[in-house]
Amino acid sequence: MLKGMSENETLQNRNWNVLIYMAGVVILFFILLMRLFSLQYTHYDENLQRSENNRIRKVVLVAERGYIYDRNGEVLVRNRPSYQIALTSMNMPRKKADRDLLFRKLLSIRDTAGERLFDSLSLDTAFQRSRWIKNRPIRLLEDATAEQVAIIEERSEELPGVMTVIESRREYPYGTLASHVLGYTSEISEEQLKLPEYDGYTQGDRIGQKGLEQFYDKEFRGVNGMKLVEVNASGREVGTVDGVDGTEPVPGLRLVSTIDLRLQKVAEEAIPDSAKGALVAIDPRNGEILAMVSSPRLDPNIFSLKKRERNKGWAHVALDTMRPLTNRAISGTYPPASIFKLVTAGAGLESGILTENKYYSKSCTGGYQYGARYQKCWGTHGSLNVVNAIRLSCDVFFYQAGLDIDMNRINEFGRRFGLGEKPLGVDIPGEKAGWLPDSASFNQKNKRLGWRWARGLILNLSIGQGQIVTPLQQATLIGSLATGKGVYRPHFMKELRDNHGNVVRRYEPEIIRPGNMKPYTHRILLAAMDSVVNHPGGTGKRGALPNVRVGAKTGSGEWKKGEKTHAWYAAVAPLYDPEIAVAVIMEAAGGGGAVSGPIAKKVMEAYFENKETEAGKNETQTAP
Amino acid sequence: MKPKRLLDHSLKFDWMFIVLTLALMSVGVSLVYSATIAEDTSVVELFWFKQIVYFIFGSVFAAALVFVRIDWLKRAAIPLYAVALVLLVVVLFFAGDVVKGAGRWIDLGIFKLQPSEFAKIAYLLIFSYWLSKHPVSLFKMKTFVVPFFLFIVPFALVLKQPDLSTALVFIAVTMVGFFFAGLTLTDMFLIVSPVFSVLFSHSQALVFEILWGLLICLVVFALFRRRLPKVLSAIILMANIFAGYASTMAWNMLEPHQQKRVNTFLDPMSDPLGDGYQVLQSLTAIGSGGLTGKGFGNGSQTNLAFLPEEHTDFIFSVLGEQFGFLGCAFVLVLYALFLWRATSISKQSSDPFVTLMVMGASTIFLFHIIVNIAMTIGLMPVTGLPLPFLSYGGSFALTCMVLVGFLLCLRYQARRR
């Protein structure tokens, strides 16, 4: 083709090239034939055996989900085996007639009570799906009973493609205990699968929903393993494939929580399930949550049941007007009520506007005249200083103090101790933020309603009507007021351990709010909390303990005209060296001191009793 | 005297070629039938039925092509190439229907158009057309400028989809085109040699070091014999040495998990739970076929139910299982005869365009055959290239039939003159 070559030469050259090309084709085909010969003749026997008698299947080895323990090593959440009857499409008959026969056989199976094992509708759906779902079992019967499994296993030879799959399901041995904290597991939903945080999850995965189960799901899950197995004609495993190593599953991490089971039990018993309420017990020295109750409760075990019963249980809790799904301890938002008087007093002392001996000109005569408005007090208390005003929870004193101090100072002081719009960041999902209104945020929030900030609002706010707090915030508030050493992030995770018991991660206590004040302020506030419980006429005297000095503040939150008040009680003990802070709210139950005080007392009592018996145990152990 | 008549060069139609094509199509439909026998849907929905429809449609198309004159083909080359590029750009940016994680289709309602299939044909036309007028020579590097640009644009667009295996088809067509447009076997060796350098130096085993040394010696020897321009010789030698060292260096720079991914691609069996799973099933299926196979319709019940793509990419394992070594050899012989009859069409005309078209079309077939079969028997990485006439799939069936149409046309039109 190059210039200088004759046409004939060019054609001859081209024919040579075609010949070379075809020679290349022959060589390549020969290589393929050699390989085929090796596969089909030399290695025929092993390949035939593998294909005739056995089939190779990829099996996912689901990693064991990590347990949850209480702080002393008691199991709070564990796993139980659960049997699923499933259809594997690759072992099902390929001919339509045979599949129909299998369908009729399955439909005719009855248990000893004469009940059908499978209903025709779900069977039909499963058979439909089996036509295009080839790689994973399709569930026919969820969480089957031992009897049902036995019936199927007995007839396994005549039911090709039907098999029993063992799964692991969550079990909550104490039922409703701490159910809002622990959460539950269920199959991942279509919506969740699309979310970026569930990247790497597949359909059918059971994931944590709510509570610790959700928050630490990635830790609990572990890493699934995989292996190749040989199965026989009816789909039963007969061995592994030689020379192919699977990957072992890595069990999920175990979570040692800060919950104290004994304390939690006492708290659960103290609040009846018929009441709406919440309790938080926290160690103010590090933020460890010792107990958390939200009532009414739900039983997370229902989510591990088979579909029909699960749906029944779900409908029951979801439609309940008492809203048992809400974790009131972190998602319940309430007015802080008179407990907020500690903040008002603190802000006043801190700024020098209040002192130990400051008395207001207007003594409490049952109410306070502000402009045209007459604002009532719940009693007639006379002239008081700040400690006694807190002891008796006198509103008139705080109306005047609030007007003097102004909201900015009060709110700033409150935020130092964990109140306000920033959630505390507890390690379970669903925490609501609080609200400390000032003129700007009040106008912003009530723009639509046309309400404007007025100075008269300070009257209500200074006694804790109008703000929003969660019970968790109340517990951290009283705890950090008592320690004066900062607000620690409240948390449930103490340690994560691997399945050998080695600590993988430990929760480092973290100060999230300064929680600082002048020693003078601290001293007066402690004296005030002391007087509430231990001095005559104190509103919180029903929370007193014989051997331990308890400090507390009661509250009766107004929320609706004509209804009983929300009963608040926040306590801390021992007052001068705090180890436990408890906040209790009983919705629409009456006065805080009378209703919630005894509940907090029971929890504190139990805490110090446990401590004593432990100390006793240690002594006998160390004694020779 | 029938065979002689079949091979009569004076005939306008190569009847043997047509018979071979029909035979391969029948084998294909039967295999698709037995691979998907269990799907109990209506006849019109069945894969084998649809495949017949595709083939009939394609045959009509091929028959129509026979009457297209060669200069019309040449004239259509540029417009078709332009359309192909537009379609490739469209699929890349607008109409990416995500099938298997890659946007390769444009949904036209009635059927899904695969622009890369269309581009294969358009590229074959324009490349043959250009090279038939402008032969290439390593002594005149500027002869490569236009072919290079003709090649790189569709290649890059297809690679971007990403569809590596189809992009490689473009390389195969290009190399064969150069071979029939002026380059010698030695030239081809020199051009390809850097690839071998990469392959040989990927491992640091002594055998490969020695092989690489030999390769370099061979390159030097070939360069001396060809007496190429000094600059080009230097470039080729440097490319070899650089490829040798750079690949080692690049390899060492990869993270371990990236190295693993490359290894899995090159050797699927190193990851038996991932890609190797399909190959393992395929090997078992083919191997269990033995010399004579398990018989028609008997294979699909066992291993192939595991293969999600038994009727498309892994159709050869259906063949191997049901018809054994003899069946495989038979089909390979059919393919070889098919390619022989196809390439021999080049002798019908002295027009270099005919030669280039014929060899290019044959190469498209050959490349698919080799890469697909080598994949199913574990000799090559798992790629998505279908097997001509055997794999199920409308787009590719149509491509094959268009190529067959070209081949028939070239012979018919060359004889007519």
C-alpha cells in the first residue's frame, strides 16, 4: 500500500496478513480448547461431583449483636434464637406443576391444634417473590414455635426449597424495665435503607430503633462473616468448599451501661404504669445516668415477635393516648416550676442584688400587686429572706426579686447549669431542647400569635412558669448546683467491650457547661436546698432520709387551668458531697413535695442502702 | 458437489457464511431457551422468544444492507460517526439509566438504545474509510494524527460510562485496522510491547524479570531491523523501560485494598466470595459437562440457577454443561469457520476499504468471542462482554446482524461490479 509497491504486491501482502490473522485466531481458539479439555476431561470427576450431589452457596454469617449490661454486669439485653421457615428459590422445583404441588402441600400442613401453618395469601406472595429473589431465603413463617419447626423438619424431604433458618433476636429479660433507654430492634425499613447513615445495611437487617439500641447500633452490629457451603439436593448444608476460606463474623461490642439495675427496679416500682411521669437519677460528679424511667412504659419484646403479634402490640402502644412511646425523661417538655427559683435566687446572689439578709418591702400577704394585675402566691408567708423564700417556695419574694434581677441575668445563670435551648447531648436519640425565654426569643416565638414581650412576664418567669425544661435538665441542674463543679454530659455508656471482655472504649466524662458560681452563692443555695427538706415547714420534708443529708426543691407546674399541677421534685444527696441527683415529675398529680418527694426518697434510700451493703461486703472481704 | 458449490468464489452470496450464521443463531436461541426454561411467564415475555424476534428483526436489517452500495457506506461514515458521538455524550450526561451501576442506555420507550453498540459500528465505518484513503506508516508519524483523534473521542466517552470492556473493543479494531493499513507484524509488536512490559513487571518474581529482560532484548532487535526513525525508536524503548519501572512503582504506591481490587479483577478466583463466586459456579457447570454433556435442558436445573446472568454473559457455561467438550468444540469450530469465511471476503475486492471493513468486523466478533469464553472458563477477568449470537440481548444481537449485513453487502457489491 505504500507508494512504490505495485498493486499486485499490495494484494499479496494483504492476503498474507489475513493468513497471519487467521493463524492468530486458530492459536487463541486452541488455547480455549485446551482449557476446556482440562476442565471437562482432566478435572471432570471433581467438577461432576460438586455439581451433581452438591451445590455451592454463599452463606452470610450474621454477627452476634452485642449485649447490654448494667453498671454491675447484670444483663439488661441479650439475644435468643428465633426460627424462621423460609423458601429458597434455587432449591424449589423449576417446573410449574411441581411448584403448584409444593404450594398445595404447604397449604395443607396443620399443627396439632388443627390450625394451618401458612395462610394462602402470604404463601402466594412468597411464591411470587421466589421467581425473582434468587439469592436469599424468602420468609414464610416468622419466629416459628418449636412445634412448627418440628413439623416442617419432619417433612423436609417432601418439601424441596423449604428450610428452617435460625436467626438471633433481641430479648429484654426485664420486660418494660428501662424500655425507653434500651430501645428495641426491628427490621430496617425501606425509608431507612435510603438514608446515608444506613449505608452498608441490606434489606432484612435488624437494626436498633430508639434508645441505646439505635444510638450504638453500629457498635452492637459487629461485622458479618461469609462462607461458601455445599448443600445437597434438598438444600441442606453438607460441608464447606475446600480451599476457600470464608470470613468469620466479628461479634458486636457489648455495652456496659451506667444504669444501676437495683436502683432502676426501685424507681420503676415507685412510679405506677397507670401514671404519666418520668424520673432521672444521675451522678452529678461525672454525668452517669443511674436510672431513668418514663411512664407509661412499653415492652420492647413485642418487636421481636412474629409479624401478627408484633403489629398487634405496636398498634396497642402507638395508638395509646398516654403515649407510651415517648421517653418523657428526655423528650417530655415541662415548665420547670418552682425548682427554677433556685436559678432566680442564684442569679440574684451572683449579681449581688440578693444577699442572705435582703428582705423585700412587700411581704407576702397572699399575693402581689403589679400594675393593674394581682398575682397570687400559694400561701401567706410574711417577710422572708432568700433561704426561707426557697424553703417555703414563696412566689411574692421571687416576683420582686425577678423584677430586680432581670431575665438576662437569670437566663445566663440557668444556661451555666445546663438549662436552655442547647440539648445536653445524652447518648440516646430523641432529646428535646429546653427554652429560657427573653424578650427577643419570646417575640420571635409568638410572632404568629401576636403576643409581645411585657415586663409583667418576668413575674411568671421568675417562679418558673413559661420556661421549658426536660426532666433530664432538672436532674443535671440540681446536681450541678450542688457540686458547683460544672455540668457533665449525661450519658448511659460506661464502657464498650469486645466479646473477650476487653474494654474497647471508655466514656470520658466531659464538662459541657461551666456550672460555676461564687462560693457565697453556692453556700446560700446549699443552705436553701437543705432547708427545703430538713427545716420545719420546708416544702420537701417528705424527701428526707434519716442518715443522709438531702437537699431538694419542689415544684408544682401549672399547665392548664382547672387541672392538677405537674408534681416536680428535684433532690440531691449527700448535700455537701453529692453522689446522686434525682428529678421526678408526675404529670397532673398535684403538689411536688407530696407526690414526687416520696418517689425520689425511695430511689435515694435504695441508692444509699446498696452502697452500705456493698461497703459491708467489701469489709468482710478484706478482713482476714 | 455441494461443498464446492458452497465455497464458489464467483457467487454473489457466500452461502456457507449464511448457513454458519443461521447455525450459530439456532444454537443461541436453544441455549437461551434451556437457560430460562423455568420462568413460567407468557410466551411473548419469554427470553428465547424475544431472542428469535431480535434475530428476525436483525436479519431483515442485514438483508436490506446487502443492497447498499459500497460508496454509500463510505458516504454514511462521517454522519453516522457524528451521530454516535452525540449519542455517547447524551447517554453520559442526560439519559443515564442506571443498569448495573453504569449509565449505558437511552430509553426510547419501545426499546433501549445502547449508544456504545452504535458507536462500534460507526467507528468501524469511519476508521476503515479514513485508513483506506490514508495508509499509516511508522516512518510518517503524522499519518497517525487523524486516526488517533477518530479513536480517542469515542473511546474516552465509552470508558467514562464506565464500560472498560467495550472500550477495549475500540482498541482491538484500531490495532487490526493499523495492521491492514500499512503496519507490519514487527511494527505491531513494537507498539504493543509496552503493555507486555507492564504485565511482566507487575510481579517481581524472577521468571517475570527474565521475561521482561527478554522482551527488552526483542524490542531492541526489532528496532534495529526496522530501522525506524531514531526519535521513535528511542520513544518506544523508553516507553518499555518506563512502563516496566513505573508499573512497579505505581503498584507499590497503591493501598493494599486497591491492590486487592486489581488482583481480584485480574484473577477473580482470588476472591471466591465476590466476583470469583460466579466464575467458580461457571467452572463447575462447564467442568461437570464432561466430554458429551448432560443433555439438552438438563443443565440449568443444577448449577446455573446460581448464575444471575446465565442467559446473557454466562451462556457459554450453559453450553459447556449441557453439551460438554464436544459441544464447546463444535461451537468453536463454527466460530472459526465463520471468521474464516468472513475474512476471506477481503479477497473479493482490491479496495482497501473492503479489506479494512471485513477485518474490523471480524475483529469485533473475535474479540467478543475470546473475551467472553475466556471469562467463563476463568482465564480472563469478569467483564460484561456478551458472546456473539449466543448471549441473550437485543442491542448486541442487532449489532451482530448489522455486521453480518455489512459482510454480505461487501461481498455482494464487490462481485456485482
